[in-house]
Amino acid sequence: MSRKIVAFAGSNSSKSINKKLVRFVLTYFKEYEQNLLDLNDYEMDIFSIDREENGYPDQVYAFRNQIEGADIIICSLAENNGSYSAAFKNVFDWCSRIDLNIFRNKPMFLMSSSPGRRGGSDVMSAAKSRFPGCGADIMETFSLPSFNRTFEEDKGIIEPDLLKELEQKIVDFKEKIGQR
């Protein structure tokens, strides 16, 4: 029986560089069943206590069901003004109101990227701090800086040292999930 990966980018942009990174990384997991989510499929009203009193949107349950059905989670977070994108934060907020164990203790490969030299380091830091409290078993992390210079659509990561780093982290991740 093959293991199931649920992957997503923490962005709702149609040109999301983080979604491009996730797609590229998934090419290293061809032996797994894959489901690449699009946050646009989970768009809902901005979370508030007032809206919560009316119940939870169907999209919250749909996202949670995808996570629950996964064996492995791969995500790459967009950084907007040093934090999560509004689209991801909204899904995250709604899901946490049903059950704080959002990621269901699944092994996670956590990534970030940005056009800048820091590669989304602020959002990565926030997620590494917060996600374990929400059930993420972060086994590996990778940050891709200067996306527009280090990544090409048809080739993937073109900077040899960054590609080597990513490939080693994928090998390490696979070894760790193989021990579970």
C-alpha cells in the first residue's frame, strides 16, 4: 500500500513561487500517492468569533479531511510582511477552532521561499515555533532564497549547492519516515 502525501503552498497566488517549489519537490516522491491542494479551494470568510457562532464553513472540514487522510505533509509557506499569507492564516485559524491538532501528528517536510535573500526565514521561524503545537512532526526544513535567481520553471532549482542541500534533506526525510 502506497503512502499518501498531501502537499500545499501557503499562498493563494496563481503565480505562487511556493507552489512551484512544492511541485518540484513532489517529483522526488513519485513512489507516493500525491494530492497537491490549492488554498483557493478553501477560501472562506475571514475568521472571527462572530462568524464562528454561525458554525464552521464546509471548506474547513474539507481541508481537515485532506490532512487527516494523509500519511505525510509537504508544504512551502509564502511570507507576507514577515508572516503567513492571509489566505493560509485564515485556513489555519478556522481549522484550529475545531481542533488545535491540525496536522494530526503527521510527518512534515516544511519549506519556504521568497524572492529575497532570506528565503522566507521569518515565516519559517514562526512555523517551526507554532506548528508542533498544532500536531506537526517537522522532520526536515528547507528554505529557498532568491527564488527568481535560483529556480527555473522547466528545470527547478538551478543553484547547485541549494539543489544538493534539498536533495540531501529529501533523502534524510525519506529515511525518517521509513522508520515510522
